Amino acid sequence: MTDNVQHWLILIMRLSGRAGTPRMRIWRALRGLGAVVLRDGVYLLPTSPSRREALEQQVGAIRELGGNALLIEVDDSAIDSVDALPSLFDREPDFQALRAAVVEWQQACPQLEEREAQRQLTQLQRRLQGIVEIDFFPGSESERAIMALAEAETVFNRYFVPDEPQPIQAEIPRLDHAAFRGRSWATRCRPWVDRLASAWLIKRFIDPEARFVWLEHPNQCPQDALGFDFDGAPFTHVDDKVTFEVLLASFSLESQTGLSRIAELVHYLDVGGTPVPEAVGLKLMLAGAKERCDDDDALLQHTDMLFDDLYQAYLAGDPGRE
């Protein structure tokens, strides 16, 4: 898009009436992309490289089934009543329904087992992510839904992670890596997203010789250990930053593209906020690793590989990210 002119992708397709199942598969794919129906066999999307690629794949699938398909791109000048088009993509009812589901989850949360509460919360996060991805003309309802999921994360922590650190207001000092080599680093046992990502960051970018101590309770932190991600620790939540982001800022790493992308993801999974496409997938993999590994050192070793792969993928570039 250039010069603030909206461009549109129009898919015109025709399939044999006997192709019921394939037609339904293609229809579901188009709906998943957020396309709206202008008339039977005519679909509309705001243009973007990733949406064009996705629609081109559907064109190929339609032709393989013996149908006809044409994909064209036009700008506003080629469409009558163009001002009415954004309203066709209104996601407000979807966001409102999601917020209602979040309220139901919050009411049920005290009676749920931790694993079931986490499973349901992950489903809600996945649902939010799906709506946001096709919310091409965001309004206030999207912000309300994002805030509702952030509050849901806080509710989960209140019931199941009582030692989750509370943010403090402070300046984040800039530190020299050389003064933090070969140290012991301590955090709460059974680490989850922020602690796992922070431990990976410490090992890979701050202290390659780091040794980790897993605490049953923060007040058990050894005097010679550097604490992170608990109240009173040298590295913990500051203002709106989670521990991973504080470590980035402390050691002047926040400008590195791969790390800044991981920071967005960790922030979302730890305290909520704007959804990140990879977040739910990473959360599921971390949950699986936590189920498999009873030992925290083994868990860290296992999840280090996940963060290594994620970091390399971000460095290589993500063609699906607009």
C-alpha cells in the first residue's frame, strides 16, 4: 500500500456443485484468512504480501479440483461504495464474545485444577490471537479484549503462582557483562516462561558459565547468588517490563532484533498485552517440556534448544510477518 490508498484482493472462483467437501475445505481456509463474501464465489481481503500468497495457494487448490479461479488486486478507485467495505470486516462481536468467555473463566478459575485452568486460558489466548490476525481495521473492542486477557493472566498467577513478582518503579542501570561471569543465578523452582527465557538469555548472552539455583521460596536465595524474577531480586519486573526485558535493558541487549522479538513474546505470555503469533505455539511446547522434565536443570536444558531455534528463526527473518 502506498500514498494511503487502500488496496484490495478479490478472489473470484467457481467449483462444481458436486465438489462439496473440497468446496467446504476452501471455504474454511478463506474464512480463516478473514475473507468476506461479496457474492457467491467472490471473496474480498485487504491486500498484503502474506494474504496474496495465501490466496494464490487457494487459487492453485481450486484449479487442481477442476475449478476456475481469478485473483485480482484493485485500489479504492475501482470500487463503488468503498467506504462501506471496512464494516464488512467488523470483528466487534467476536471480541465481545471473547470477553464474555474470559469473564466465565475468571469466575470458574478458583474451582479449577492448575493444569485445566492453564489449558482453558491457553485456548482463550489462541482465540484472541485468531481474531486479532484477521482484525484488519482495529477498534476499541480489540484493546478491551487484550486488556481482559492480561487481567486473566493476573488472575491465573494470583491463584496458582503466588510468588509471581510485583512490578517496581525504578531506573534500570546499565551493567558490564564482565562483572557477571561465572556467577550463581537463583530463581524460583519449576520455572515458567519468563524464568526459562531469562535463564536462556543469561547463559547465551550474559554469563556463559552461569550456574542456576532453583528456590523453593525466594527467601532461600543464597547471599552469593544473583536473584532474578522474584520480589527483592536484583533482576525482576520493573514498571511495565518483565524480567527478560529488564535483563535486556540492563546489559544493553534490547536493540538486537532476535532478542527484541523474543521479548515481545515473553512479555505477552507472562503478563499479557498485544498477541504475538508464535506465542501460543511456544507456550504449548514449554508446557510439554515441563510435563516431561521433573528436574529443573533438565527442563532448562530442554527449553534452551527451543529458544535457540526461535532466536535463529528471528535472525533469519520471518516472511510471514508483515
